[in-house]
Amino acid sequence: MKTLLIDTHPKAEKVLIELLRTKTTAQKFSQVRLLSRTTIQLAKRAIARVNPDMTDDQIDRVFISLHYGEDLARKVENYKRKIQHDNS
């Protein structure tokens, strides 16, 4: 079998593949969700570190703008304002 990972020893890669094969679809999906959540948290932490005076909402907006575009960031911001206004 040809190795796919250039930074992993072939024997270690074989063990990783076997471990993945034994997981259920739900377990694999859970692992993907965890990795995604961790990546988002790290990105937001980096934004906060560079901008220590930002609120959580401002950090969220910057994150959305950087990763999904300014148009979506604006729409989310407007939606949040509408929700806050409706709940007042």
C-alpha cells in the first residue's frame, strides 16, 4: 500500500488507517466535529489576541468575515440586531 502521509512513518499510518476502519460513522463524524470546533476556537482566540479590546460578538463578526465573506458577516450582524430588537 502506498503511503499517503509524507510526515508519518508507514507503519504508524497503517495503524491510523486500521483505527479509522474500526470506528462507526457516528464516531468518525464526532471526531470531525471536534476537530472543526477546535479549529474555530483557535482562530477566534488568535483574533482576540490581536484585538484584545474586542467583544465576543465583534470577534465572531471578524471570524465570519474572514472565513465566509463580508456579505454573510453583515447579514449575521443585521440578524443579531433584529433578534435583540425583537426581544427588547
